[in-house]
Amino acid sequence: MKNSVTPRHTLLVVDDEPFILTAIERLFRDEQIKVRTAASGEEALTCLADEEVAVILTDNCMTGMSGLELLNRTKKIAPQTVRLMMTGYADLQMVLTAINEGEVYRFIVKPWHNQELITMVMEALNRYQLMRALQSSSELTLRSLAQTIELKDVYTRGHCDRVAHYALLLAEALDFSADRRKLMRHGCWLHDCGKIGIPGAILNKQGRLSRTEYDLVKQHPLWGLKVAEEAGLHQVVLDIIVGHHERLDGSGYPHGRRGAAIPLEARIAAIADVYDALTTDRSYRPCFSHATARDIMDKERASSFDADLLDLFWSLVVEPYPLTNNEQTEQKIR
Ligand SMILES: [Fe+2]
């Protein structure tokens, strides 16, 4: 699984059985990551003190320090490191408790399927990257993070910028303060950050998604919320990430909130998000004109959208925000 993980992040594998370490090292030879190995918890702690580790993957049942104790200590000395565990069936209950208590991000049961292990590690690396970027206070980093997420879905280039543009038109018309507008911009850039956890094959699938695939896609606001919360982002940004697919009548996801229970910023982002989705090409249909998009959205006036906000939106937006030259070229060659 080749993906967008930046080269040379470190995966630390811990097991007291040398053949396991060798097998995992070999497994990741072709991936863009650096693998370090440790034969015990104590050795792993030395590695963690030595260099920044993106992901730690440890066996639980080792002589000396157990994997769980190691991960517990890792959480304190390297909280940014994503913690994974290999375990036997006998330890399942313990691992589930550890996941619930935030000690372990994910686990895999021995003996594992290679592809399953690679997928778990690469997803953990994605999560590490996402968390590091979210913790940055630089607008440049946040925006480039949004663009990295867009790269997973070839049909959404420029989407985050355009959603921010439309949402800010509404925010200005509503006299939001400069600080609140800045938070709205960040929230709109990052609204789909949870999509980093959805396989590209699903995001770019031609035709309809299966029920299971759609259920997976519907998790992205919650995944985004979880990681953004952990990164300590502002409530306005969290509201947009988790609330941009909520609908006024409660038919949205992930919580099915209704009316004013959906924060204003999320109601604004929802209008901007849907308008941009309708007026740009998708894998399953070409873009709609402004007039058609307006008709479609007006039909859901008051059921899906905040009617007053929608009226204000139509008074501000009379045509889609132009795509950049690059985006136009990409649309032509698709
Ligand atoms: Fe979304």
C-alpha cells in the first residue's frame, strides 16, 4: 500500500523473538518508512529517548517489561507516538480495556495477515502525521494538510479552499469577528480531515458505494473530531469538523442533531460544502450549474439547511468560485 506518508518516519517494532523482528522488517522494506527494532521494553525506551518515533508496534507477552507497560510508559514520554500492539487471543480482553483507556490505538492478533499489518501501520502513520500537522499553529501547515487530504480524492482538489471561501462570505455578512472568521477558515480547511482514515479506493470509487463502504465514509466526521480534539484545536474548528454533515431535520450524520443543536458554524459549513460538491465534477456525475445547484438546495430548504442562512448565501453567491488553472486542467484530463 503506497500512500502519502512522508518518507523516513520511524516505526519501532518490539518483540523478544528475533524472527518476528526480522519478518516485520522485511515486510516494510519497500515502504517509505524507517524500521527500528528492539528486543525488549527497556531497549525500546532507549530508542524512544534517541529519536522521534512515529509508530511503536509491540508484542505484549515479553520477558521483563510487558508490551502494555511499555506502551503506558511511551504514552508519558512520547505522547505523539501512535501505539500499536500485537497480541494473542488470550490477551484480547486486556487489549480492549487498554484501547478504551487510550493506552493502545489499535491491535492485531497473532498470527497476522501481512496486508492487515501493513494497513494498520500505514494508517497509524497517517494518524501521526495528521496529529503533528494539527498541532502546528502555522496556517501554511494547516492548509497544506487540507491539501494532502484532498490528494486522496482526485475529485475534491481545491474543495477545502472553496468551502472556506463560501463560508467566509457568510461569516462576513454575519459580522463575525476576525478571530471567529479565522477559526472558521481553519475549520473549513480541515472539515474532512477524518477522511485520512478512509481508503482511497473507496473515496475514488466509480459508481455507488456499498452499504458498508458508505458506513465507513460516514465515520469521517467522528474520526476527524477525535484527532482534532486530541490536538487541542478550538471548539469552533471541532464543531465544523464533526457537524458539517448534520442536517436541520436530524437526517444527517454522525449524531443526527436537529436545528439549533447544530452549531452555527457547522450550519454555514454545510451549505458551503454541499454547494461546492454540486458545482464541481464528482466521480459519479459532472458538475451542476449554479442555477441547478440552487434549485437542488432550495428543495431541501429548511429540511436540510438553515433557511435564513441559505437565503443569505444566495444573496452573496451568484456563481461558483472559479477553479484554479491547475484544477481546470485536472478536470479536463479526467
Ligand atoms: Fe465531509
